[in-house]
Amino acid sequence: MGSLLTVLLCLVAAYTIIVPSVNDAHTKRSVERAETVIAPKVFILSMFGSERDIWADIPEFDLYAQNVTVPGFSPLFPDAHCTKDGSICELVTGEAEINAAATMMSLLHSPMFDLRQTYFLIAGVAGASPKLATTGSVTFARFAVQVTLQYEIDGREIPSNLPTGYFPQGVKPPDLFVFPPVLYGTEVFEVNDNLRQLAYEFAKTATLNDTVAAQTYRANYGNVSEFAPGASPPSVVLCDTATSDTFWSGTLLAEAFENTTTLFTNGTGVYCSAQQEDNATLEVLVRGAISGLVDFSRVIIMRTVSNFDRPFSGQTAVESRFANHGGFASALLNIHLAGVKVIQGILNEWESVFEDGVRPDNYIGDVFGSLGGQPSFGPGSIFNDQQALTARSLRKRGVNIGQ
Ligand SMILES: *[C@@H]1O[C@H](CO)[C@@H](O)[C@H](O)[C@H]1NC(C)=O
Ligand SMILES: *[C@@H]1O[C@H](CO)[C@@H](O)[C@H](O)[C@H]1NC(C)=O
Ligand SMILES: *[C@@H]1O[C@H](CO)[C@@H](O)[C@H](O)[C@H]1NC(C)=O
Ligand SMILES: *[C@@H]1O[C@H](CO)[C@@H](O)[C@H](O)[C@H]1NC(C)=O
Ligand SMILES: *[C@@H]1O[C@H](CO)[C@@H](O)[C@H](O)[C@H]1NC(C)=O
Ligand SMILES: *[C@@H]1O[C@H](CO)[C@@H](O)[C@H](O)[C@H]1NC(C)=O
């Protein structure tokens, strides 16, 4: 309790109130409506209740000091939770892509928050490839790929000369596995790699949890050499994440989506984790960045591993799907153990490093180039390397886009 108080006092002392220098008419109206505006330095994004609860009763900070009900949040998770000084907040998106997008859009347009300097820490569990990680591992992604945004035919109707029933949208035989000719814009997101490296270094200072249940199950992967990481103790890993509403399992889908990740990221992405929200969250953050509400260079995708995406040798896909992989408890614990190092790292070096932002050297944004620059994947920016126009800049040009 004493140490909690000390940490809280330090946070209060270190906290400088960011007075919003509001220049957007819409934002200004919104801010005037809110009684107090919270400007968090870090916003933790959880996807369901267990991922939220891991942050309760921790020694480092008290996220339940302020509960802020945000219109538009999931009816199951109506509140954002913040420390007393507002420097750290947390929300629960609700699971899968639709919930994630709806909740995040509500947050970005809430007059109760100023998010322009906020670091977003996606902090949830995921399935993972035994080729790169194991239960309890902590992964940090540079790419998030929406792997099921594709054509699909049922597995029983796949012709014998094709390896999978998934094909990028817009392809025509015989070229079925090329970068999708038809793009919705959410197929691939790339986040700030320099920030990712810093988060990775912070997280590596954590002592990760592991359990006997996880150790026992992962030992099954030990007799296949390419699954050596799956059979090893958990660690912190740099590798990329795949989003889909479907909670899929099995060797063939896993290999198909490894290929999709490679294809959609032009060979740069390394698939290792699978989850149901991140591309939706990232799409909202890209749109928010276009509108000047958030800074897309301040996004960290951290996924800890609760289960394997495919069976071990000798196990069927169905057996794998319904087996207890023994990793859920340590995956949840490691969200806190590794995540708190990232959060403390950001707060401790706020003035010297993070307040002004960590400049990315890689392309950041979506496949359309909406935030400016040239994506390193896909057909190139559709905005001539410039940022997509905001409502405000369109109005300035006299384009009538309504209110
Ligand atoms: C915030 O909500 C949590 C649980 O929902 C509760 O335990 C806590 O007391 C609330 N905090 C305040 C300040 O009301
Ligand atoms: C999902 O996001 C990742 C990066 O975060 C990006 O690489 C990927 O292309 C996105 N996928 C889709 C289908 O939008
Ligand atoms: C992991 O957490 C569990 C539950 O708190 C605990 O029993 C176990 O000792 C921990 N293991 C390690 C290696 O920290
Ligand atoms: C690997 O071990 C599993 C059980 O842990 C067994 O079912 C399987 O047959 C073994 N595979 C090989 C190739 O030895
Ligand atoms: C993945 O790509 C490799 C190399 O192109 C190919 O041999 C394999 O059949 C593909 N696997 C699936 C399941 O699509
Ligand atoms: C994709 O990779 C190839 C080969 O490395 C490269 O020539 C091409 O420019 C890349 N595409 C983009 C959009 O960067």
C-alpha cells in the first residue's frame, strides 16, 4: 500500500496538464461541452473482461480511481477506467472487429478525452504459431493483417491443385495468390517500428509468468524442429499479427495465413499471432489521425499468447481446438507483467522522449497511404503521397460536405 501511494504521488508530480490548443471547430465545440478533459499519456486497450481485470489490484497504479462512462462504448463495458491524475486509462472494446471499431470510434469522438499525445497499448491475448512463440510469450507487431478479408470457398470444395480455400479479393485464375487487386483499405496496417523496438526493450525487463499446465502442454511440440519456439519457455518476441472475426485453428489455415501475411506485407511481415480486433482498432486510429484526434505513430500492438494456432504432431485440428492449452492464466498475467514495464517506460521518460513522440523511420498507416507517404506494400498511395484530406481542409476548399 505504501509503495502504491508513492507511485501514485510520483505520477501526480510528474504529470503536467496538457492544455488542449484546440484549432478544429468540431473538437472545440466538443471540448467545451465536457466539464473535465482527460489527456492520458497511455491508453490500455483490452478486448474482454479478463484482460481488464488483470489490471485491477496491481501495486503500480489504480485504474479504478476514475470511471468515465463513454457514450457509444459496449453496453457490457460502458466505462473507461483511469488513474486519479488521468495519466493512464483503460477501456474494453468488446470482442471481434465490429465491437473494436465501434468502441474505438466512440472514444476518439468523446469530448471527455484529449488523445492527441496518447500512446495506445493494445494489450490482449492471442493464438500463436509454435514456429515463433509459445503460451505466455509476449509479442509486439509491426504489421496487422486482416487475413480473412478474402474470397473463401469451403475446404471440402478446394480443388486438389490448390493449397487453400482463401484467395485475395479481386484475383482471377490462374493468378490466385497475388496482392489483392480489390482493396477495402483495412487489409494491412503498419505501426511505428522504432516505438515497437522501445516497447520490446521495456518488456524484456519483465520476469514473465509460466505455469506447469502451460509447460506440460507445450512439451508436445518438442519433437518437431520447426516448433522449437513453441516448446521453449515464454519470451518477448517481435512478430506480426493477423486479424479475423473467425477464431480459426489448424495447420492448413495457419499456413494459408502465414502466406497471406507475407503476400499482403510484400514479404516483410512475419505472422505469429492471431486475434479478432486489431485491424478494426487500427482503422479507427488511422481515421482519427486523419482528423487530428490521435497520433498514429503512438500505437503499440502487444499480444500475449494464450493458445497455439495449430496442433502438435499426432494431434488433429479439432483436438487442438478443443484442448486446454494451459496458457490462458500466464497470458493474462503477462499482459500486466510486460505491459506495466512498457507503461512505466513511457511515463518515466515522458519529458525526455515520449511527450514529443518517437519518430518512425518506417512507413506507418494503411494500404491506401491515408496518412501520407508510400506504403511498403501494395499498389502505392492513392493520395499522391499526401495525407488524405480532413473534413476541415475540404471545407476550407469550399467543398460542401455537410456538418
Ligand atoms: C470504478 O469502478 C470499479 C468497478 O467497476 C469500482 O470498484 C470502483 O470503486 C469505481 N471507482 C470509483 C471512483 O467510483
Ligand atoms: C491489419 O493491420 C495490419 C497492421 O497492423 C496490417 O499490416 C494489415 O494489412 C491489416 N489488414 C487488413 C486486412 O487491413
Ligand atoms: C505464475 O503465476 C501463478 C499464479 O499466480 C503462480 O502460481 C506461479 O508461481 C507463477 N509462476 C511464475 C514462474 O512466476
Ligand atoms: C510427437 O509427440 C506427440 C505427443 O506429444 C506424438 O503424438 C507424436 O506422434 C510425436 N510425433 C513425432 C513425429 O514423433
Ligand atoms: C503457402 O505458400 C507456399 C509457398 O508458396 C506453398 O507451397 C504452400 O502450399 C502454401 N500453403 C497454403 C496452405 O496456402
Ligand atoms: C515489394 O518488394 C519488392 C521486392 O523487394 C520491391 O521491388 C517493391 O518495390 C516492393 N513494393 C513496394 C510497394 O514497396
